[in-house]
Amino acid sequence: LVARFNKLPHVYIPDQYPEVTIVGDSIQLTLQDMSPEQITKMMDACKARNLPVELFGDPSNARYFKNWKFAPSDCPLPQTEALIKSTIDIRMPLMWDDSDFEDMYNVVVESLAEAMA
């Protein structure tokens, strides 16, 4: 699935570090060379097709570092900020069938095309 996503224009998923073991219940796509408006349009298109997605850099996302009360950043982090404001998270329930992953991929493809049109 990662290899297929990485072949799409504007999508990048970095390789996992070998010492990291993933759960596999979500996938994060970094959207490259897209404006904030195009990212929002892509996310809206996913949601309209019943695929919930979240932006890591959204103030409502607990993974957004500016929401971390236990480790507040005391300096600007522009590279981190740019990366998480262009990375979306897609949940992949563990009870999904193989066909659900294919559907998810197709929704992302269609939503990207719509956002970039």
C-alpha cells in the first residue's frame, strides 16, 4: 500500500525505521507541492466519500505539537510546522477487509485529482 501511495503525485510516505514496529491501524500521507487550500479540498473530498481524514497540524489534533501541554515548544519550529500542516492521517480499522484498503486507495486517488483540478 505504501509503495502504491508513493507512486501518486503529491504523496510521500517515508520508510519506517527498522527498529520501529507499527500497529498498522493508520497511515500518514505527506502532501507535497499543494497549497493549504488544495489540502483542505482534498480532505473535504475524502470526507465526502466517507473516508475520514485528519490533518496533523490542525489545532484540534492531539498530535499537533503546539497542543502538548507537557512539552511546550519555546521556539518556533517552522520545518516541523510545515510538515505537519501538510500531513494527513487516515485510520485503518483492524477489522477492514482487503477490499476496504483498495477502496481507501481509490478514494485518495479521486480526492487528489479533484483537489488538483
